[in-house]
Amino acid sequence: MMPDLAVRAARICPDCDGFPVVAITTGTRNQDGTRTTLRVVCPACHGTGHAPRWLVTTRRPAVSSGQEARR
């Protein structure tokens, strides 16, 4: 019989939702015609996409459902 391996739940960063690196275009172009971009990493998880347990359980998500705006 095969042993049951418990799958560890991923702790996704609440600030970036697991998308830790984004490329932002500056609006200018290089001499070869390609766009100049900046790579920006999430300041909360430092570009890993995962967060420590205390960060996930103590902080509210950055994106709200919009319910607060209607009250």
C-alpha cells in the first residue's frame, strides 16, 4: 500500500496573489525597436510569490470585493 503524502498548502502572498514579478513599460523604445521595460518585484514577498504564515493570516488582502464602497 502506498503511503498518504500530505500536500502542503501553498501560502500565496496576499499582496501580489502569486504573481510576484511584473514588467512595466516606460513608453520609450531601444534603438533596435524593442520597448524599454522595468522588472518590479513584490515588496512583501520579495519576488517569490509565497509568504510566511504570519503574513497570510494577519494581513487583509490588497484587493477588496467592492462591498465596502457601497456602504
